[in-house]
Amino acid sequence: MISISKTLLLQSIKFENHSVLVELMDRIYPPPYKHLWKHEDCSWYLNKSYGINNFKEELKNTDASYFFVIYNSKIVGILRLVVDQELKEFPNQLTTYLHRVYLSDEVQGKGVGKQLFNWVEKIARQNNNTHIWLEAMDTQQQALAFYTKQGYKEINNMSLEFDRIHKHLRGMLLMSKSL
């Protein structure tokens, strides 16, 4: 268990926690993202990202850390980061990829995200990484405003090729922060 503050902890996600992870993501992913998906059905994405096969593969990556976010003794989200990543936008430099950060609506506006991002920055610096980067949906204005406030800047854009997402909502931004 990693203590970030008196009220905020990170607990490593292990193989035996898979069912807890699936339950959590089934609860916290749809509210902010279901509008992206045709018929508001994001089950395909949840199964793809958190299904047992992908989960096993993600746990094999020794450069990755995967955590439950615990706030006031309750699991409220997840955080996955991968250190020492190469990214074409920063040739010959090692970066930290903030692969997943999902938080329940109940903790938004309570400083949890800010504390997590500060902690990720500390880990990136400890690993002598030069940048932190993430990918974000270009329509998620609240998330984009938060990332910008944390010092992240848009460096590239792309489009998801998931047929199940409404075509006009497939835009993604690659955002980074220099350390």
C-alpha cells in the first residue's frame, strides 16, 4: 500500500483482484463516457480493456504499475502508469505513460486527481523520465481542463478506429508535461 496522504492510498492491483476491478470499472466508466458509444453501450470497451486476457497481459509488463485508488477507505478509481517508455514525439528520451486514470464522480473536485498527478510526477522524476504523457478524448472538456491545469499540453491528435464509437466523437489528444 502506498500512502499519498492521510486520506489517499494506492493499492497494487493483482491477478486475484480482477473481479473487483471489473465491478469498479462497470460502475465508474459509463457515467462520463457512455455517450461516446452507439446505443450508450460501452460493454465492448470494458470487456476489451478489463477482460481477463488483456488484464493478464497488462500485469506482465514489469515497467507498469497498476493501482486501485482508495480515498477515505473506499476504492474510488484506478491508476496505471508505465515508466521508461519511448515516444516518437520525444526521440531518445524516456517518458512515463499515464495509461489509465479513472476516478468516480464522488471524488471529483476533492483534490484526489491533483494528488495523483503530483505523485506520478514524483515517480517519473525518480526514474529520470523527461516527460509524462497521456491520451484523452478530445470531447471530455472537464478532463482536458484538468490536464491543462496540471501543466499538460496538446502535442498530437489522433482518432480511435472503434466502429462502436460515434464517428464524430472518436477524436483523441496526446498530451504531455515536460519535467
